[in-house]
Amino acid sequence: MLRILLVKTSSMGDVIHNMAVVSDIHAHFPDALIDWVVETSFNEIIKLNPNINTIIPVAVRRWKRAIFNCQTWREIATFKRQINVQKYDAILDTQALLKSAIISRLANGITHGPNTKTAREPLAGFLYHRGYDIPPKIHALTRYRMLAAQALGYTLPSTPPVYNLQVDGIHSTGVIQAKIPQNYVMALHSTARDAKLWPVGHWVALGHYLASKGLSILLPWGSEAELARSNLIAAPLSNAVVLPKMNLTQLAVLITKAQAAIGVDTGLMHIAVAFKIPTLAIFCDTYIWQAGAMPSNGAIAITIGGKRACPSVNEAIQAFSQIIPT
């Protein structure tokens, strides 16, 4: 029985993409036990995959902000003990950053990652026991699958990704206070970088179009700035609902019940794709070849826009009509 440690601490979209790696490994090694090192803020996402054995939480982002705090060093010591509990047959660092490479070396086993020529941070490549030539200019999800295939000795699958996220038995009733309309589209308008945002006016115009098709839009948010943007989008619309603040599990449940999802380059958009919800991805400052929506078999997802290419409202409407014929 193989015991494998996957090191992919962030971001949300990349964590979702690595679900395909887990499925690939289980397809070739059904009895494999896979543990995962991930930032604490993404623990909920990992719990949606039944093929993950143990989650090992890490808080590098928070630790860096409080590096001189005694509690920080106590947490680091606890993490080092947790990551050394098991002897791993393979430690896969798909993140390929210096911080993730260091985390990988703290674990007990042979570390695998991109080599010094292809790691996102070249110094990381020096820390792996075994490095691989992973082409940098291909989709991130394919890079992750390729690394796992080379490290574990199986042929890279040519099939679409299998994410295997499940919300069976998870219910939002009682924790969601907003009145949720029956036919709705998730409007995933928030993202980590302003350059990737789609203009508020475009969202409003798209919202009017969706209203004409009998569809409501739900607007999630996670910060005060995102709440303010949600309110700006909702104000002129009769079919918009600004959601209360929710955790990732609650949002995942809502996403699975949506008629469709429309999102910028954000982790929630990739969650919608993973759940096979018809999805329109709107990219304003990301190369599609690098991180575009990658649907599973039987699912539909379209990505429009690109790097420094903000799509128009008409382009979005035309693309949406392809995922949800009206």
C-alpha cells in the first residue's frame, strides 16, 4: 500500500486542480493513502474529497505576519511533528515554490518536484530528491498531473480531469438565512487581484440579461470590499441576492444547486467546474492556456477573455447562451 503526501498549500483554484491528481493516483493505485498539506483556510475544500486520508494544516501566511510571536513557533513545532508521523513512499510538491519545497523536506520520505529549470521558483528545484522536466507553458492542472505521473511511474492520462468533490450529506438549511430563489446563477465576481476583476457595470448588464431569462443571481463575498462590490452589482437589479457571509462548505452546497455559474479567475469558479455546473469563466488578466476552466467528462465550461483582454458584455452573453441554451 502506497502512502503519499501531496504538498499544495494554496491557492484555492490550484487546490481544486490537484483534486485531479488525487483521482489519477487512485485510478492507478486504488489502495493508496494520500495525505495533504494545505493552508488552514482551505481545509474545508479538502474535506469534500473522500479520497484524502489525512489533512495536515499549515499556516505559512499567518506565520509570516507574526514570525516573532511565541504562539507561531509553537504552531510550527506542532506542524513539524504532524508531518513526521508517517513514512511516505512519495512526497509530491506540485506547488514548486521555495516554501513548499522546504515543507516537503520536513516530511519523512523521498521528495518529488519540478527540476531547477521548470520549478516556479528555481531554488525549489534544488531541494527535491528527484526533479522532473515539467513544461512551464502548459495548463497548471496538466503540470500537476504530469508531475504525479512521472514521480509514481504511470502514463499521464489523456482523459479529462476527475475532481471527485462530494457534498452528499451536507445541508445548508438552517445556516443560510437569505431567501434563495429556485433558479439561480452564481455570480462569482471576486478575486484576489484587482486586474482580474470584471467591471461592475458589466455584471449589472449581464444581470439584466439573466433577469430576462427568468434567472436570479447570487452574489457571495468574503471581505468588506467584496461585500461593497456585491451591493453595487445588486442595487440596480431586481433579480440579485447578496448572500450573507458563508464558509466554503456552504458556498459549495449552493454552487451544486445552481443552474449555472459565471465567474472571474477565482477559486469558486473552479469549484463550480469541479461540480460539473455549467460554467462561464471570464478572464481579464490571466492566460486561458494557463488556468482556464477544465471540465470533466459530461460537463461544460467555457472560458473567454485572456491576459489583458477584458471581455465585453455581449461576448459574455454569447458564451453563456452556449452553456445554458435559452
